[in-house]
Amino acid sequence: ATRSCGNPKQRRNGKTMGIDEPGDNNISSPLILEELVTARMPYGKYKGRILCDLPEPYLAWFHQKSFPAGRLGFLLSSLYEIKHNGLEYLLKPIRKNRR
């Protein structure tokens, strides 16, 4: 299935889900990594930017204040952990294959 970068969708039980809806919240799922390189920030200072391109200080700010609820919060939290622990190399091959 093709995903739109501006509004990533996922199918679960025949229902199309958006970024703010719960999905497969298992960090070991390859879908999470794919979503981090395709989904875009829906609001705020970095609206429209692909999630994996968000700067670590912005993610650290969310970590300190509180991640948003739902799928977006899970994705941002996962990305924070990836960047904080120097695991960005995990995203590079996925991103390269998406171009």
C-alpha cells in the first residue's frame, strides 16, 4: 500500500488510521521505522517536516514537557529514543529505499 508523506495512513482491521490514532505501538515493528521516515509533523514550529528530520533539541523539549497523546506522541517518543541513543543509522537504509 502506498502512503502519503503528508498524512501517513495505516490499515488495521479494514479501517484506515491517521497519525493521531493508535496503531502498532511496538518499537521493534519495521513499520514504525518506515513511518518515521515518511510521516510529517502535522503542526508547530516544524509543521510539514519529515519526523526523522526533526532536530534532537525539539524532541528533547517534548521529552521534558510531554509528548502528545496518540500515535504522534508514540512516534516522537520513539524518534527521541533513537536519536538520543545514537541509533539514527537504523533509519538511513529505510530512508534511502524510500527515495
